[in-house]
Amino acid sequence: MRRMLVLVLVLSMLMFPVPVQAESRSPGTVYHPKSTVIEMYKDLCDSHEAFASYEVIGKSLEGRDIWLFKVGNPNGGRVMIDGSTHGSEDAGTELSYLFLKWVLESGEEDAQKVLSGNYFLIIPIINMDTTARQNMRRQYVFSNGTVINCPYGVDLNRNGVTGWGQSGSGDPYDDYQYRGAWAGSEPETQAYRNAMNKYRPDIYVNTHFGGEYMLNRDPPEKSGMREKVLTLYDQIRAEKGIKYRYNITGGLRGGFVANDGWGFGASGWLVEFASWENVPAEYDTFVSDWYPRAFPLYLAWCQAVQIAVHMRISISSTSCTSYDEFEVEIKGNLTCNEAGVPGAPVLLSYSVNGGESWNNISLVNTAYDGGYSAVWTPSTTGNYLVKATWVGNATNPEATTMINLAVIPFEEQNVFSVESNSTISALAFNTTNWTLSFTATGPNGTRGHSQVTVAKSLVTDTANIRVYLDGNQTEYLITSVDDSWLLAFDYIHSIHQVMVDLEINIIPESQSPTMALLFMIAILLAVLAYMKKHSM
């Protein structure tokens, strides 16, 4: 009978196997050695150096570098996230790397928006010296000879400056949460605070293993950020089909790393990504189990402060009026959300066939304020489209703009030019009544602008210059630039006939000064002869 029972038990185990719980990872262990992690981050950033960089923000107690990795748009909404505040709690260390790799390499639309609309800042490892919970501090030695021994180190998540003393233990023999001898006593604390102060993140996230919950604290200037993040988080979870949800269970306490972030004006978050019993020993299992659960949070933090990027490039031209030395200065600015973009290549080109084909003028780099300029020598007769283009990158979109430039010579001495956002045609100068005329066209209802350049050698007195739009006199602004007058005026687009009456009085070229003098002498002699004849 006993043999029968054993046989039945064995058969049932074979038919209905009991699920085996995956082996859990223990505190004090990590998925990758700390030095390996830093090299992983460096290699990833070096492969995308146009969008990523890194720097040392301080030293650990034992003199190891503490690194900050920076990805995306420095003008974007800033999210700073850390890892390994407690030596083996590398949840944020590993998850942030996976998210960063997705941002840089996936090509997905949301990833591109993070690159262009966020500045994503990562401190992968705060506690660089050990995989123990607390750092490697073993004693404090004061100038008066006092020595405080702390054989288990300092809990870096209780050593923060903002609200120090409100959390942790004052007992230096506490092996779990000794807060240190004073606020910010540890070099690791000073390092992350340096980064907070320098970059002033909109959101700061401190990460851990040990639980599965979140804490949050928003400063007054970030009121409503928690609700915004949670709304986005739930939307992204729904889109990705992720049922698992992290919940906020309370606020931050003084001395916490994230509370220091709050002190610098950030929305502060502490996230316990997984309880130790649920942290799998195998890295691949951790990635498959926990990264999908964490991803919606990462993306929600970014989207909550993400900015819409508006790239704008402007262009204008100033033409010389000398026929022999005719040239055009092209200048403008490249801006991102109204801030100048330095060191960006701008391609200048022109077309003589309405944009069907283009010829390069020059490739120029913007200055520190986003400004650029170039000199171009076109023919003194013609209608040109002049274009400025910045091709964009993964951080910022392309920007391009155009102007129309029409030029016509006068007696091989001077050049008239018209710069406009309208299409300019039929530019002509009438030497009989000294008027410059052209047709300006553009999309109905939009604003048009034209600027006419006239040589000062032709017009010494501008008081009598008149500008007519479809036969009606219109106002204009006149500016003096070197040897030229610039006449600028605006209108609403349709098809307009423009005439500029210059009131020019020119001595014909055939009447040289000598001829004029002889003519005056002849008149004088005639007058004298007439007077002599009638006096006799």
C-alpha cells in the first residue's frame, strides 16, 4: 500500500509540476561590477557623442570618480536620476542604462521627443566604494582631537542637507541608517549636490531596491507635478499594456537624497523598484520582469517636463549699390525656443529658377549667439531666391527660410535691389520719370515686406521720395546704411504693383562740367553784347 502511495505521488508530481520560485538576489550583490557599469555608460555615450556627454561631479570617500551622464537637449526639461545610493541597490543603475539605450538607439517617436525635449541626467552610482548599504566612512576626526568611530559607515540617504536629522539614526554604531556626524558630511553627498546645484533639474529621482512603492514631494513652484506625472504614467501603462503599478505611499523625509533635490527646486521622487525577495538573481530575468514595469515611469517623468522645440532661422540681406563693387551681405540667426544656437552649420544657397534647382553660396557656422553672415557676389541683373538651411539633428528639427532678391543696374554705375518675402517680378527703372517699379505677390492674407536699396549718390534728399502701392501712396521707413538708403514697407499679400518715385535730378552724362561752364560763358557773353549794343 505504501509503495502504491509513493507511486501515485511521483506520478502526480510528473503530471502537475510545482512552479519553482526564481532564485532571489541578496543585498550586497550587484548585476555588474561598478567599474563595468561606468564603462557601459561611457561606451554608449561615446557611440552617440552628438547627443551625449559625461563629466565627473566629485569623488567618493576613497577617491573614486562619481560620474554624471548627460543626454539630449540642454535647453529641454531636466530629469536627473541616480542609482546605488545604497551600495548594492542598483535598480536605477541598470534600469536607467536600458532607458538611455532606448532613447539613443530605438528611433521611436517618443524616444526622439525625449532627445529633443529633455535633458536626461544620470548619476549611475553614488556609492562608488562598496556594495554594502552604507559608505566606507569608519571614523570622524575633529580638529579638537575628538574621534567618532562609525564601523558600518554612513547611510547616504540620510546624510542629505535639506532637513538633515529628521530621518536616520544619530548612533554611529547603527549598521543600517546612521546619518553622519553633520549634514552633508560625506563627499558622495557633496558630489550629487554639486550636480543638483549646477543643473537644477525639474525632477529628481532617487532609486532603490527593498520595496515596491514611491515617495514624492513637490515644491510650490512645481505644484501639480505629481498629478501630471501620475496621469502620464497611467496613460503610458495603458498604451503598453502594463498592469503593474507603483503607488505613492507618502512624502519625503529630511536627509533623503530626493529631499535635497526638492531643496534645489525639483519635484523630488524616491522609488523602491522591487522588494529584495522579488529581485531575481539572473540579470536577464530582472530585465524581462522589471524593465517593462519601470519604463512607463521613466517616460512619464520625461514627458511631464518635456518642452516642444521650436527651431527658427532668419535671413536678411544688405546690398551694395556700386556697380563695379556689387556684393550682397547675407545674415541671420538660428534659435531654439528663442535662444541662440552656437556652432551650428548653416547652408546658404540661391536659385534663379524659382527653386527648381539650387546653387550653394557658402556653409557658415553660427556664432556664440546663433548669428551668421556671409558675403555673396551675384550678377547685377536677376531675380534670386536666397535660402538659409539648418539640416537639424536628432535633438532639434530642421529649420529653413528664404527671401527674394531682385537686382537691376543703372548706367553701369549703380545697382537697385529689392529684398522681400514676396515674389518680386518685372523690376524696372524708368529714367524718364525716375521711378523704380516692380510687382510683389504672395499668399493672400499673409503679411508681406519689401526693402528697396537706393544709392545715396542718386538721391541726396529723401524728403521727396514717395512709395505707391497699387497707385496709392503708402508709408515707409527709411534707414541710412553706408552708401545706401533702405526703404522698407509692409502690406497684406495679394498681387501688388509697387512704384517708388525717387524725384531724381541728374545732369545727363553728355553734359560734362566743362560743357556746362562753356554754356554759361556763352550766355554771359550774349548778355554783355546785348547791353553794349543798346547803350550806343
